Amino acid sequence: MRSGNGAAGAMTRIRGRRFDRPPTGPAAGRRPRSSGGLALLALGAVLLAGCAGLGDGLQPAEPLAEPPASAAEALAVARDKAKGGHWVEARRYLASASLTVDDAAAMAAAQATLEAEWEREERALEDRILVGDAENLKRKVGLLEQLSNAQPDDLVLTSRRLYWKEALGGKTQALLGCAEVHVADRPQLAKRCFEIVAWLPAEPAIEQRLAVVDAQLRTIASANAERRKERAERERQARAKVLLKDAKTAIEAHDYRTALDMLDEVGRLQPNNAEVAGLREEALSMLSPRIEALVKLGDHLYLDEQLEAAVATWQAALTLKPGDEGIVARIDRAKNVLEKLARLREQQRDTRRPAP
């Protein structure tokens, strides 16, 4: 077994297992120096110095070829750029626009607005990284708990579980801050942060802050559900209005079957629409004579032993009045007769065949 002190997260092999453990002893976090390590430190110093020279990444502002007419227009253009993630370009655009827009106070306000928006976006991105790491830790702790439950006498598993749960607990304040900051404008992100903190054991002060965030999340969820309900109702009413108009057009074109199908859909969307009943009665009154004529023609063909023609005629009537039990019964009866006749013909062919 290899032992000794190392940095956080060093792996020690114990009884054939890999074990993550925190550093211990006076040499915790100290690594032996090497020429390679010194070279990396030197390279890092050079890179940091270069980054310090870059500042915020903005080049000196230059007048725009097509300057905006106002600070509001400049801010709108900058926001469009920022939506695509091009924040440096957006800030540079405002800086350049400030050279031509003759309203220094408004341009300063626009730049301050964009900077505040970037700070919120930057915070959101950092918190997404934070909560992603915390969720991975939470899953890890959950898996270690399953292993510990299966092997309760294994002290290695117990130590690993306690260590990583403590590491997750160390993120409590940051996660709770994430939930509080984003609850209004990014409730989904706030909820992810909230759920991890709520899963951890917490002090009363933390529980009180969690209760406030929980109440805010519930209020937002309720408001969102109500908005979705209202939007669905508006869409339903708009669709019913279009279908009703199309049904009237179909009636005028004597396409009564299509009109009836549309009216059925309107009835499902607007059960209390009195106009639907009147239009449906009008369409049926015009369609019924056609259906009756087709049914009688089919009956005549059936009695005349023109069974296939009778079935085709009744099926035409059924398309105008789907599901009509009387028409369906006629079709089934004729098909049964046709099947019996087909079997009789097959038997007759068999009896006429010469014996081998």
C-alpha cells in the first residue's frame, strides 16, 4: 500500500480500492518542485502579464460607418449582438456610437445598462457551472450512499461518502445565493440551486432563506401555469373561430360532410356555442336526402342481387354519415353473402376437378 501526503483529491489504494481523501499533515497541498513545474509557473506568469495588458478586450472606439440615430437605437443594436454571445462586440459598438450620438447622458446610461446586463449574464453562466458541479457531487454522494448501505461495515466507503458530502455542503452559501439572485429572472436555474441546498442538512438561518425562495418559486410557478392556461384558451378560441368560418364556407360550397366534421370540432372547443347547433342542423337537412337516396339505391341493388354494387353504394352513404348503424349492418350483411357465394364457387370448382 502506498501512503503519504498529497494534494486534495489524491488517490490512495486501500484493499484494492481507489479512495479519494482530503490532504493531511503539514505537507498538505505541497508538491515537489521540478524543472517542468517551474517552467509551467513561468509560462503562467507570462500569460497573466499578457492578459493584464489586454484589459477588458475593448479596442479604442472608432466612429461607425452607419451610426445610430439615438441612444435607444444604439442600445437595441448592442443587445442584438449580445444575444448572440458577442458581448465585447456589443460594448465596442456602444463605445463607438457614443462618438456620434449627440446625447452623452443617454449614451452613458445605455452603456451602464449593457454593463449591468453583462454582469447578470456573467453571474448566470458562473452559477450554471456551480450548480452543474454541485449536481454531479450530489449524484456521487447518492451512489456512495447506496454502496454504503450495501456494505455498512466498509469504512472506506463511509469515509468517501462523508468527505464528498462535506465538500458539497461547502457550496451551500454559493448555491443559496444563486437561488436568491436568479429566482425572479431565471427561476429554472434558481430551482436547481434551491433543490440541492434543500437536500442538504441546514442551519435554521439557511432554512429561513430557503423558505423565502421556496415561496417565490411557488408563486412564479403558479403565475406561469395561469399564463399557460390563458394562452391555451386564447388559442382554442382562435381555432374555433377559424373552423366556424371554414364550416360556413363548406356549407355554401355544398360540401356538407366537411362542414359537419368542422362543426364537430368547434363543438368540442366551444361546447356552449349555440351557432354550431343551427349550422349542424342546416348541413344535416341538406345531406339527409342524399344519404337516404344512396341507401335506397343500395337496397334496390341488393334485391337485384348486384351485391358488390350495393356495398359500394352503401359505403358512399357511410362516408356522408360515418358510423350509421343501419348502413353498417347492410354492408356487413352483403359482405357475408358475398363470402358465402365465394366459398360455394370454390367448392364447385373442387368437385369438377378430375380425380388423380
